[in-house]
Amino acid sequence: MAKNTTQHYRMKKFLSYYIPYLRLFFADMGCAVIQSATTLLLPLCISYITKNILTEPTAGALNQIYIMGAIMLALVIVHTACNLFVSYQGHVMGAFMERDVRSELFDHYQKLSFTFYDEQKTGLLMSRLTNDSLNLAELYHHGPEDIVISLLNFIGAFIILININVKLALIVVLFLPIMTVYAFYFNKKMNVALRDSLDRIADINAQVEDTLGGIRVVKSFTNEQIEKTKFAYENNRFVDSRRYGYKSESYFYEGLVAFTQLMTISVVIFGGISIVNGSLDLSDLLTFILYIGILIEPIKRFGNFTRLYQEGITGFDRIMEILETQPDIQDAANAIKLTHVQGNIEFKDVSFKYKEGYSYVLKNLSLNIKAGEYIALVGFSGVGKTTLCSLIPRFYEVDKGRILLDGKNIKNVTLSSLRRNIGIVQQETYLFAGTVLDNIRYGKLNTSKEEIIEAAKKANAHDFIVTLPEGYDTNIGQRGIKLSGGQKQRLSIARVFLKNPPIIIFDEATSSLDNTSEKAIKDSLEKLTENRTTIVIAHRLSTVRNAQKILVLTKEGIIEQGTHEELIALDGNYANLYNMQLKL
């Protein structure tokens, strides 16, 4: 029952993409109807000439031939005009619908939470957005057109065939059930092969994305051959899937061609016998054979439609699998918008694990951070420092307990207003392809160049930016590849300076900086932390000596807290960490 409900929903969703283009769709279908009508009328014109004019020519025979020639010429012009409209405007309609599907899928990607992306490969998601939507566009355009033309041509041709000779028409009918069963059988095999093929090309995309994304690591370890081997494995899997698909397609199409040829041979043989017996004349047999050609055309179109349908609907199902994936973090029905945020953050018995079956990263953690307070989180890798900070903007949802912002449960406020009030500089710096100006402006889109320059100065980035070939208008390449690690980090910090939020989270933000830059950033951080709630995660304990409170996090939770001097005097975990770093 659930499966039927899902299929019904998906069919409604599939058809919904036609709604914005109904005028164009009906114009396209109208041209398809006219195209089918002209196809059926042309053999009738030829039959009229051969049967009514040439059998017993009269004095006005030439004029009649000229008139029929003019009519057929007009039919060809109309047929060509309609065909041009269907080919051009129909494809444009399909492209529009492909755009809409792709836009909806891209929008949905941005709604999905980190938990979803933790389990997915980027290449697979890209394949949904490109290959699958492209196959869908062809189905949207050619599908209805092929169905309309095939049905009209088949029904029209069959009615005319019955009127010419019932016995010969019945011979044609005998082939149809056999052809239908044959087509249905290999159609199912094609469906399986096409789905497998789409999965394999998605795997190729994932492998390419993984290799090219880490191309510098590949080259530094001279592991090109390993990557070639991995790519060859995925590439060969794709070839194997296509081999099976081509086999099914070959049996499908060539089998239908063989059946149509047998049908034509049967009509010629039994038609010839009928002529010898005097129950059929030659002109009728000629017309019958012409309409057999028209009758065969819908069968070929059906084969084309079957291929398009399998490719398109398989791609659509793969797209729907994503669209039907609900974000596990959404606004509550009565979520309120945060205004005038002070920055009081409180963790109340918070527990969190990444997946069912995994151990808790944080368990029964309680923490109170006052508005404007500058705190530092320290501890060994893997104890949950980054996880703790990721829970505040709801990148992940807590399993137990509550997180309060200014006394409000963050589950009861809108995600956009929550995240708008939090600035984050992450451990892994990400810059977009484009200019320096564009990347800093990402922190606050509607801003002036002067504000951007000021933010860059605060982040100690201005001096190196003006030395670039085109200054702030320099294109920094994909992921900021033309910049050093420290330069990229400073641009990401400048984005947060520009955003100017009441809450700031720095996740090991100075880890990629040299000592000189680190000191400059530390000075800027201290200015930025004034009257703002600031949480800094740091491995370098020297960067957080001036924090108002330092929290030492372990697997057991927060085991120490206090100022740098207080924790050194305590001579516990923090003191051990600090002394270890001094020796390095």
C-alpha cells in the first residue's frame, strides 16, 4: 500500500512540472496532432491518384493530378512547420522543466543538514543534479509527443487498413500481442540495466571528485597509479552495466524490427494471393503497404519512448529519493525569530552522538556562558570541542538536554535568525572561486568596499591583499588555491569581522598561521571579543591565555575551568598540556 502511495505521489510530482508551461505544452501537442493527421492524409492522396485518376485517365486527369500535387505539397509544408515547432519549442519546454527540477533539487540540497552530507559523496549528489535531470528533460519533451503521435498514427492507420481489407488487417492484428509481450519483457530488462548504469556513472563522478579534490596529495605521494586503478575499476563497472543495457536494447529494437519486417512480408504475400484471387486490386495493396509503414512508425516511436521513459523515470526516482529526504533539522511550527541577541548560552544536561550505535561524544554536559564572555575550549583531539560548538548553531541536533540562547531553547527559534547571529571561522578554511572582495563580502552581502577593507585590516589581511596582482579584485581560484594557508585563514576571519555577530566561534582559527600573523590575529581577536560572546577552540594554548575562562574538555566532560593563571596554579590537565607545548 505504501509503495502505491509513493508511486502516486511521485506521478503527481512528475506531472506538476508541466503546470507553468501548459500553454506551450498544448501548443506542442496541437502541432503533434496536426503532424499525425498530415502523415495519415498523404497516403490517401496517393491512393486517390493511383485508384481514381490513373486507373481510367480522363481529359481532366492532369488537372486533377496537379490539384492533388498542390494539396500534398501543402500537407508537407504544414507537416514540416509543425515538426519544426515540436522539435524546437518542445525541446525548449523540456529545458525549462529540467531547469526547474534542478533548481528545486539544488534548493533542497541546501536545506539538508550536516548529518546527511556526512553520509554522502559529493560526486553522487552532482550526478543527480546533472545526468539525471538531463535524462528527465528528454522524457518531458518527447514522452507526450511520442505517445500522442503514436496513438493517433496507429489508430488512424489501423482504421484505414480495415476499410481497405479486413482479412489483411487481421493478419496485422495477430502480430500485435506477440510484439507487446516481447517488448514488455525486454523493457523490464532495460529498466534494470539503465538504473545500474546511472548508479555506475554516479560512482565515476564520485571517484573523479575525490581524486581531483585531493590532486596535490596524490602528486605529493606519487600515487597517480593508485588513482588510475581506482578510476579504472569504476570505469569498467560502468562498461559492464552498459554492456548489459546494450544487449537488452539490441534485443528490444532489433526484435521489433524483425517483427515489423515479418508483418510486411505477410501482407505482401497474402495481398498478392488476394490480387490473384480478384478480391484486392494493386492500388489497394500499394496503399495498404504505405499504411503498414505508418503503422510500424508508432511501434518504433514506442521503442524510443520506452528508452526515454526508462532513462527519465529512473533519473526522476533517484532525484525524488533526495527530495523525499526530509532535513532532520528544521524550524519548529511555532519557531520565533531572534532579535536583539545578548549572547547568553547555556547547555543543560546535553548529550550527543553522531549516529545510532555510536558512543556519545558529549554526555550530560552542562555549561553556562554569559553574554560578552570570552571563553576557550582546550583538550586533546576527539574529545568533542568542535562538536560542542557545532551544536550551538544547530548544525547537529542534541539527543538529550537543551541548549538555551538568552533563555530561549534554540529548537524554538528559526534557523536563519539563529545562524545570522553567530559567526564561525572553521578549522577547515573554505573559500569560493572568485575575487578576494567576493569572498570577504560573503559575510555580509549588502556592504560597501570600505567596510570590506576595514574588516580585512582587522583580520590582518589588508597588507597582503594589496600586494596581489589586482588587489581586492584578484581572482583567487577554486578553494582559494592561489593563496597560502595563512592567507586563506585570514580571509575567512575577515568574513566574520564583516558579519559582526553577537556570538563568535573560532575553531582553531589560528592553526594555519605563522607566529607573526598569529600574534596580529590574536590582537584583532581581543578587539573583536569586546561586548561579544566568544568561544575559541585552540590547540595552541598561547593563543587563549587572555581568555576570561578556559574550559578543559575530556571524554568525561568539563573537568577544569578557570583563567590561565588559575589553571596553571591548579597543576592539573591544563597545566600538563601547557607545559608539554612549552617543551615543543
